[in-house]
Amino acid sequence: MRRAHARAVEAAAIDFGLVNRSRDVYVSNEGLAAREAQNARNAAMLESTIAHNLDTDQEFTLAELSAKGPANKAVRRAELMTRIAGFERIAIASAHAGLFLTITCPSKMHAFKVVGPKGREKAIRNTRYDGTKPDEAQAYLRGVWARIRAALARRGISLYGFRIAEPQHDGTPHWHLLVFYPPQHDKTVESTVRRYALEMDGDEAGAQEKRCDFKRMDAALGTAAAYIAKYVAKNIDGYKLDKDLIGNDALETSARVEAWAHSPVPADWRAAGDDLARAAPRRICSGRCARACACGAQRREPRRKDRRARKRVCRVGSLRQRARRCALRPRLPGASRDIPRRLAHGLRRRSGREAGRH
């Protein structure tokens, strides 16, 4: 109910033309006020709740304990920078290339567009706007990224790194990604990203320059953390930033971006490698097969204690052994539950043909 209410408030603010660089930047004032009130309620609850250690007879408020973890913005920022530095160390040790790229939604998903000379820009209604809201634009970007990584996976290319969802002035998300991969796949990665990022309305004016941007990592210009540090600060606490790209105060900007990130639009930061590791659900074969079964089920590795099972091999041509050893357990709702029956049916048909030969 709370999420539906927040989604409706932001959608109404966008439709009324309140969210843009000339009015309420990134998120509506109502959305910002709701987030600040939520933070105040949470802080009051944490301050008024005491945790008592019965063994040591120590007492701490939950506010004191939460300040030790990533709920503390300074700790969270340091944790993210540490993780980014860790990715970079892995990339350097593996001699992998680094790429900082930005993917932006088509112009029809933006309620407002910016016109005017630099320094005197203003936001005006976008006549091509199709009513897409920030959570729908985020779903579009997730779909684009899913197709990109699926296409690269088919070529045997894996990426790892970080991606961030960040709002533009009218609340429409765009993504910044810092990814690493073997350097021989440089052109393939760029062409694949460009293909799917520009698949929708890729021929519109400015699409090639503005909707897909690539910056290759150069050790002479700085580390991976240096490339992405300002985006980390902007999205957490505005650390060591004076103004954002629009000219607003960094602290106000970080508060608005934080409110936007906790609106119906999903999480701001995520490890890009997590997406690549999360494959589509598959049926799992619980048998002791050393090969993938005829049904297409993925083989499950036998437990370590059952070492003898590793020596068992399902003969490719033997339906009898497959039907006997492979008890299939569908892992998806609606997945077929009669696969062993089909195997048994194939076994009967084969036995009948063999009997006919004799």
C-alpha cells in the first residue's frame, strides 16, 4: 500500500509538470518530504530502543549500533569504494580492460527536455513523451541490460563490476556502469552494448551521441575508484562535492537522489557481476549423471561424501539407464512433471521396435 501510494504521488507530480530542473529536481517535494519524515521516524525509534547484553551487562541504543554499519552513510560510502577497489585489483591481476559506460532511455520516456545555451538552460514539455514513469523506465533499462549480457554470454564473454541507477533532472533513470572483461573482447562488448541500447528509437536525433557513451579506463588518468567516486558521493552523502551538474548544492542533491532511490524505482547500486551469475531457472536433475540428460535438465554435482557417484556415467544411447537414475525435480511453476513418463514411453517404443527386429 505504501509503495503504491508513493508511486501514485510521483506519477501525479510528473504529470503535473512538477519534476524537472526548473521546479523539483529529481524527485517531487512531496516525495522528498515523505522520505525525510520516514528517516525521522526511524531515527526516533532507534534512539528510543535499547539493546541489553546479558553477558556483559552493556547497553546500547539501536542508533549507536546502526551507526557502526552501512546504515551510516559514511560507512556505506567507504564500503562501496572498497568493493570498487577490490574489483579493480582483480582486473589488474587478470590483465582485464575496464570500461565506464552510460545507458540512457529514449527521448519519448522523458516528460521534459532541456533547451537553451549552456548556463541558461530551461526545461520544457517534451511533446513526444509517451507517459512512461520512472519505475517503467527502470524496467526498460533492466531489460536492455539483460539482453546485453545474454548476447555476450552466448559468445562466452563475462563482465563484472558495478552499475548504478541515477535520476536525470525529470526523474527518468539512466545507468552508469563500470565493467571489466578480457581486453580481446573490447570491440565485441562495445558493439553489443550499442546494438541493444539503441534498439529502440536508435535513429532519433542525438541517439548515437547521448544515449550510449563509452569511456575506456586509462591508468594514467586515474583508478576505477576515481572514475566513479563522484557518482558514489552524489548518491549517498555529497562527500567532497560542491555542486551537481545542474548547479544545485551537493547536500540537497544527495538528499533528493536518496529519496528518489527509495521511491518505487529499485535500488541504486548493484554489482553488475551478480546479474551475470544469476542464470535463468533450470530444471535440476537429481541423478548421478556425468552428462546432461536427454530432457535438457542441468546436472547436479553429487555431494562430496558420495565420491563413487562421480564414476557413474549415463550412456548417451540408453533410455533405460536415464529413466532409472534420473528423478527429475521441476524448479519452475508450471514446469512439466511427466518427464520420467515420457522417458518410459520412449523406452517402451524402443523396446517394441527391438522386439520387431527379432
